[in-house]
Amino acid sequence: MKKFAALLLAVAMLFTLVACGPKTDNNDNNNDDQQVEDNNNEPAFTTVEEGKLHMSTEATFPPYEMVRDDGTFEGIDVEIATAIAEKLGLELVVDDMDFDGALLAAQNGQSDIAMAGITVNEERLAVMDFSDTYAKGVQVIIVKEGSAIATVDDLANAELIGTQRGTTGFIYCSGDYGDDHVVAYDNGATAVQALVNGQVDAVVIDNEPAKAFVAANEGLTILDTEYANEDYAIGFAKGNTALLDAVNAALAELKADGTFQAIIDTYIPAE
């Protein structure tokens, strides 16, 4: 009887030890597993077309975007976008259109990004998000050699100033001199041709394409005085934070490993 009582006491003590021991919370274990899984996931972003990165642009803006004789695209923006797409495991698709359309395509989610030497300003920030700055732009003035317009101040005496529609050059000139003195053309090349034909007195456009246009048209020159300085960035639809963050990360890597500068040096050799 004593042995049986002792056995019962031992069993009771065993249950007590088990009851007082550490508890296992199945929910906690599940949460830990979920946390690990979340940490292992790549940044979740979507694109217009699976496996592709669509870039809207206006490809008459050398050396940032141009069309080769075979119809393919080249330029600083094209190569940078290609390198970014590769970092993200995507294939770049270039959607060529007019400048206003390129901005709208990104805003409306018809393209993933817009790159066309796009300047960041308050008006655009209201309807688009932008990447980190990747280049500096300078607005300059093209005139015919021997023109009475020799400085920025002389633009006030111009009867008509040519610009590219939707660009900051158009915005600045319209604000400074009034819409009646500014003509907006579909692209920079058309604006420069209007200057050659005597239809406008000057053209305000970004410095790098200005160099290309002047080199291709005898009798034109760029004034030494700059009209404005700007930052170029990549445009996104408002709120597309996941893709924006992924592109910024890729852009930072390209700058760190020298790829970015190599692309710039290809098209804009150091003087």
C-alpha cells in the first residue's frame, strides 16, 4: 500500500513539473517562420508588362536618346535604363513618343518610367514622383552667327523664341517673355530648323542637344551665357514607391561600380 501511494505521489509530481515547464506557443513559431519568409522576399514591384521595363521617351534629344539608322535606340538615358533593367532582372522596352506624351505615359501607368532629359520642378512633382538626380542640365540659347542676341538679357528683344513643347525651356521662356513671343515645336530638331529658316530669332534648349544641333547646322552658335541650370531624374507614376526604390538602388549600384560614369563618358567626353 505504501509502495502504491509512493507511486501515485511520483506521478503527481511529474505532472506538476510538466505543467510548470516552459510553454510552447505555436502562434509564435508561425510568426517567426513568417518573419523569415518576409525577410527573404525581394522588393515587391510590378511593371506594365511582366519581365519588361517600359521606358517612355522622346528620342530626338541627343546625346540622351536618339534613333539609329536601323530604328533602334541609343543614348545616355537608353543605356542607363538598360543597365537598371538588367539589375532588376528585366528587359528594357523603349516607347518613343512626343515629350508631353512620355511624361503622361508614366503618370498614367502606361509606361514604368519616363526618361527624356526630364527636369524636376514643382509642377511635375505635383503629378509625378522622381528618382534621385542622375545628371545636370543647362538651358542655353542658340542663335545665328552675328545675331543681335548676344546675351540672355537680349532675349527680351527677340520677336520669337523657339522651344520644344512641354519642356522647361518652354515654361521658362513663356513665363519670362509671354506666350506671344514663344513658339513650341514638337521636338528640338524642328525648333532649330525654324531658326535656320529665319522663323524664330533664337532657340532655348538643353546644352548637350544644342551642341549636336549646332554641329549639324552651319551658321549657328551657342551663347556663352547660360539661361538656367537643372537636375535630371527618372519619372514615375505617383505612389509607385516599390519600383522607385528598386530603381534608386540600382542607380546607386551603377554609380558605385563605375558603369554610370562610363556611359556618360561615352557620349560626353571630358573636355
